[in-house]
Amino acid sequence: MLIRKVEKFLRTHDMPATKFGRLAAHDPRFVLDLRMGRIPRAATEARTLRWMAEFEASAATANSHAPIQTKGFAHAH
């Protein structure tokens, strides 16, 4: 079921349901409606899953290129 995958995604990325709905489905009530039993069309489900995969791929790429934190230490030149 899509709602289980969405709920796991929300917990993993600490994302509010309304933000997810706006970004993934252009509908801030999307997750709330899923929680109330809404069954999305196959195309909507596929588009949502694709968006989630793309978000996770971009998050992984962003984390792999994150600068090293020096915590205020000065480096000698």
C-alpha cells in the first residue's frame, strides 16, 4: 500500500505530511486523504513513488558532497 511507503518516507526524512503532498502530488491534503482511505489512481501512485525515489537519490547525492565541518578550527596555510 502506498500509505505505508509514504509514512515511512515521512519518518525517514522528518517531513510534514502537507509538505510531502505539495511536493509530490501538488495537493497538501494528499497524505491526509490517504490516511482517511483514499485510493489513488495507478498513475498517481507511480508518479508519487517516482518522486520519492528521485528525492532520496538527490538527498543521497547532496550528503555525499557535503563539506567537511571543521567546528571552528583554523587551518594553517
